[in-house]
Amino acid sequence: MGLTPMLQQYLDVKKSCKDCILFFRVGDFYEMFFDDAELASRELELVLTGKDCGLEKRAPMCGVPFHAANSYIGRLVGKGYKVAICEQLEDPDSAKGLVKRGIIKIITPGTYTDSSFLEENKNNYIMSIYIDNIKNSFSLCCSDISTGEFNCTDSILDLSIILDEIAKYSPTEILIQEHLDLNIYKAIKERFNVSFTKLEDHLFTDDACKNLEIQFKGFDHSNFNDILLKSCNGLLKYIKHTQKTSLSNINKLQYYTIVDYMTIDMSSRRNLELTETLRDKTKKDSFLWVLDKTSTAMGGRQLKKWIEQPLINEKSINNRLDAVEEIINNISYHEDLKEALKEIYDIERLTGKVSSKSVTAKELIWLKTSLEKVPCIKKILSNFKSNLLNNMYKNLDELKDIYELLDNSILDNPSISLKEGNLIKEGFNSKIDDLRKAKAHGKEWIANLESSEKNETGIKSLKISYNKVFGYYIEVTKSNLNLVPEGRYIRKQTLTNAERYITPELKDMEDKILGAEEKLINLEYDIFVNIRDTVEEQVGRMQETAKIISELDCLNSLAYVALENDYCKPKINNKCEIHIVDGRHPVVEKSLDTGTFVANDTNLNVDDDKLLLITGPNMAGKSTYMRQVALIVIMAQIGSFVPAKKANICICDKIFTRIGASDDLAAGKSTFMVEMWEVSNILKNATRRSLVLLDEVGRGTSTYDGLSIAWAIIEYICGSSNLGCKTLFATHYHELTKLEGIIDGVKNYSVSVKENGNDITFLRKIIRGGADQSYGIEVAKLAGLPYEVINRAKEILSNIENSNKDNINVKEITDCSIEESVYNEDFKVEEKKNTHEHEAENIHEKQVNFFDIQKDNLIEDILSIDILNMTPMEGFNKLYDIIKKTKEL
């Protein structure tokens, strides 16, 4: 026994796409067999059946209707799977034997272009990374095939740089070398929810220059190093392999350097909630949510890019600011622009569909509707004088030729399917018009011909009929044969009681009527393809127009937000100074009643006000204040007005934040480990031109260890031979306030608090000077801790403050309790610890006792722990063991 021919064909096709779920076209269904069927039935909740395959056991099988396949494909791709589409390559009715089939497209997370599943305001990026360990460098290439974007960069081999670039793009799929360093692979996989595709090395290297020269007109490989060529080549070949075509919208290879834009590391993007919130990963309540009032999908994606990549070129920043200011000062034009932009569809992605030959007639009408508004937009732009808006006016191509072609050719309300006809306007093509008339008026013409022939011949019983053998014919009974005109009627068939005839006129019309619908559908499709190809030739022009419109939409959005929220135009300086008067947090103030947000000033430089040490209780607003400074700087550098009364902002090359942390247990890292990793990254990569935000550094370990670390970090940042960058440093370690006057550049600030008896009110105002207490118990009271716990905490605090803090008598504090407390066991542990510390301090003789041996063994045990290579459960077990041994000392 052997497999049936169709199942053998399935397995042959499957060999070329082993990592994909194969959608195998059979009639009106896409069917899946064997392992693919079992997987798809589970993931898509389909009924798993079986099919006789020529073997003893039936082949597992499931299927989906071809007309509903997109929804199923979208679900699979959304879960990270790849789907290969295998179509019938010939007409089953005319095929001899088994129908030929082949893969026409492979759909992957990074190459998916179905607009019903893509977020319209978010790019769908696919990225390739190539690493050369010998040269200690890497290159990265990123593309969105739905818009044609194709960017690349390279740098020294540094994991943090790679992670930051990935965070900038948030790709859905990454192409990597087959033998990529396992540590790099794990680091990426731990931090990003992304699909990986491993490529053999030759797919990066083979014919790199040739492939890129074919794809990108005017490409000069001498401007690119070998490593860059490899990442670009790998990505380009993968796109061609999956799409089975060379996309004409991918026509510009854009190189950038890491330092062309402000660097915002992965942790800072998360902490500042630039494009999504920490809690639920949604756009709402993020920084982007405040700024995005764009009218087009293109503008929404462009604004997100601006936020992800703030500018560092002073001239470019000021050009944007001047443009926003001019729009604000011309409100009527601002409103006109907004109304015109609302009528613009997603030209970028429509162009991508034209390029991939997947555009529908309806989508070409959307393109026409969009192009119809371009002259109006250009007319509005003619009224502006600022450099950026004036350049937009000069460079905006109205694309009138494309508009006229589409307006003259495509029906305003065409069929959704391209194989149903009803696509082309009347008058555009004479053959289509004739066929359309033949289809619509064929029966009427036959009836009229029959009537005229009766009158002309005088044969009242004459009739015109049709059959599949002869087509249309004229039938005359034998009693009337003498009336048949000679020469014009051609005998076709003789019956017992009648004769059948044809005429040249009748046969000519038959050709038009018979198959008129099929001919019409095919001709309309062919004409549509010609129109699409003509439009495709102008892809580059349409992309340039789309780019200008998207940037104009961004500027108009920034103007709208500035007007709505009373923002001011910042001044830009290169003096490493940040001066903000009455600055506000752009997101937080949106959640409060108008006018209730407490504004604060900020003065930072690299001389006297290098590091602002901010103290004050939790919940008082320290973190909000620090974040608002960072966001104001980012806003200024994307060319936006800022939430302040006045602002003079220096250009920062990098922004780093260490605000909050969550245990990364899956990676075997504690809160403190994450905190130290982030601080280490900051100290290694920050420069004098950077802005650094540090919140509660050192809180994840013991008090004195944390204080020492925080102190040393401040010294390192402010040391004349070290960083010297502008820093906001929030802390609960009040001892650090003594550093003002000792370390140059350190200035004390605190959050003001109003005390009213035992209650406190946070005034949210940042003032000069350090806080004298933390108000921890008062904050706990505000948080709703039980009344008994609050009172007991105050009692314990009072006793501790009245004691010698280095030698607290825990027993006295415990004895003064009215009743036995749940805290006693903890205090006993602390008492034991303090007793041992006191004994140790009084030992003058250098001798080794049993306690010292136990302590040394415990310390050695702790030092030998390899926490980075432990599972969470191993970590918990080890921690329990250490606590147990400590209690026994």
C-alpha cells in the first residue's frame, strides 16, 4: 500500500516548508493533514477528522473554507506560527490528472500584512540581526513590508545596545544566525515577546551586493561594510522567500547610526511608559496617548516613531518647533488641515498592497479618495512660511495623473472580489462596454431579432431557440419552408417537422452573448491588472507624498495638544542646562481636574546643579516629578511644545531611568539584582550630555549596604573625572543630604508636607532643602493599615528613637507592649543578631571559636551562590536554608 497521489503531493510540498502549517487548497477548502491537522485543530478549535490516504490508518485532517481563511490564518500568526499557502495552479476542470499545486506565499508574524489584523497606528516590524564575533560588532536591519520601510544600522557588539534597538522597534519576528551566541539569544527571548527564525549563514552572505543592487536603485555597496550587507541581505532574501515576489515598495535602504537619535534604553522606555503602560500594556494613559491626536493611520505610526527616536540635531528640532508654532498661530488653517487629513486613508499601506499585487478595487477607490484631498492640503500649506512647512509645500506631489487614472477607470462602488466583474467604469474600454451590453441586452436583442425576422419573412411560426450543441438557431416549420429567404439563411439541421437555420448576424451576436459574462469578468480583471501595474510604477512618488502627509499630521497633532493643554514653546540650548518653570507631568495632569496638578520648577546643569537629591515620603510625588522632567525633555526633542510656563531645554544624547523594579524571577534575578544591573548599565553608558533619573537606589538590600551604594554612586556621577551628567536622585536615606556642600554639584530638594496634628497632607511641591523625616507611619495610615498596627508602630518608633540606635534594647520595647505581639519573634531574631554583634565587638583576643566557624561557613556558603544560574524554586529553597542557618547562629 502507498499514499494516494494527493497526499503524496501534500507531503512533497510540505518538505519545502517544514516549519510552517501548510494550508493545502482542495476545492473550496484549505485542508491540513497529519501533524499540521492535529496542531491546527487544537489551536483553532476545529473538528479533527480523518481521510483515507492509502495507508492502514486514516490521515488526521481538518480544514477551513477558503473564503474565511484569513481569520484562521490571523489567529495562528498571532500565536507565533507560520502559515504556508498552497494553491491550485491550474483549473481543475481542464487539468489532466492531479491538479498542480504550489506555495504562493508564506505568512509569518513579521511579514503579515492583513489590515484586519494589523494595528493601524503601529508598524509590524521584522528584524534581522547579524553578529560577527571576530570583529566584535553587529548589524541590525528592520523592515515593515506593509509600508516599505527598510532601515539598518551597525555598532560594536554590546548586548545592551542590541536590546535597546530591539526595544525601539518592538519587532514581531527576528531573524538570527543558526549558531547565534546562546547568551544573546536568551537575553532577547527573556525580555521580548517575539518569534525567532533561524537562518543558515549562507542566507546572510550569498550574493549580498547583487541582491541589494537589484532591489534598491542606485545602491552603492561601497557605502556599507560587510556586516551591514549581511543583515540586509538576510532580511531581503527572507522577505522574497515568504512573499514569493520582489516588493516594489521596498525601494529605499535607510542607514542610520545609533547616535543619530536620543538613546532611550529598554528600561527607561518601560519606566516612562512612552508608548504603553506598565500595568496593562495598552496605549491609554501612556505618553503617546496624550500626544496622539493624529487624523491618519500614517500620522499615528509616524508620531510613535518620533517618540521612540527623539532628535538630537538642534536645527531639526527647531524646524519642528517653528512649524508647530506657526500652526498654533493660524488656528483656521489648523482646523482646515485637520478636516482635510480626516479624509486621507492609509496611503502607505495601500501602496504596499499595490506593490504586493494584493490591492482590491475598493482599496484603489480609497487611494483615489485620499489623492483627491492632496491639492487641498497643498493649498493650505502655501500659506505657511516656516522652513519645514514651506519645504512640505514645495515637495508635496499632488499625484494628479494617478488620481485621474483611478477616477476614470474604477467604479465608485466596485465588487469586493476581483473575479466577479463590476470593476471598470463605462467608457474606459470599448470592449468592456460591448460585452456589458451583450450581457445585459442579449435576450432583448434575440427577441427583437425574432420579431423582425417574422415581419421580414412573413413566417408567423418562426422562432429563435438555443441548445448547447448548435447554440442559437432559427427554426422554421416545413409548411413554411417556401418562405425562407435564399442565401441569407444557412441550413444547420433537419428535423421531422422543421428545419433549423443560422445567419451570420445571429452567429456574430451569439459569440457576444455566449460566455459574455465570463469574457467580461476576465477582461475586467485584465484591465484592472494593467491599471494596478501602472499605479505600481509610481510607488516611489506615492511614498514620498505619504511621508509628507504623515509628518504634517504629526505637527498638526502636536499643535492641537499644545493648544488644548496650554503648553509652551521650549528654547533649545547646547549648554547642558535644563530650566523649567512650572513644569507638569503631561499624563498625570490629564487624569486630574483642570488646574489641580501642582507644577514644579527644575534647574539642572553640569556645574552647580548637577545632581538634585530629592527626599520626602512615599506617595508624595517624587517619582512623578522625576518622570515629568524626562518627558518634558523628550517632548522638546521631538519638536513638541511642553507642559510648562517656560522651558529652556538642552539637547540630551541619552536618557536613563532607574524607577521601580519588579522581581525578574523567571530570569533568576531579584529586585535588587535588577536594580543593580540597571544602575550598572547607566554608569557604563551615560555621558556628560545625558539625563539620569535614579529613584530609591539601594533600597533592595540592607540599610547600610544600600546607603553605601547610593553614596558611592553619587560620588561617581559628580566626580570631576567621571560622568558629571545631569541627575535627579530620589532617596529615603536622609544621611545623603549631608553631601550638599561636600560633593560639588549636589543640591538638596524635598517634597513639602503639611502636618496637622497626627495627619499629614502632601503638597506635591518640590522645595529647596532636605526632608527631616520620612512620614512612613503616616503613609501607612493613609494606605489603610489597621488602627492597632499604626498605634503599635508609633509606640515602637518612639522607643527606638529614645534608645541608642546602635544598641537597641529589644526586650524593653517588647515588654512595654500591652499584650503579646506577633512582632515578638522578629524582635527576638533581631535581639540575637545585635547580641552577637555586641559580643563580636568586645572580643579583643584573636581566637577562633565555634560561633566564628559557623559564621564563616555561612558567609562562604552565601558567596558561592550562583544566582544567575538558579531556577526560582532553587532560589527559594536556598533562601530558606540560609534563613534557617542564620537563626541557629
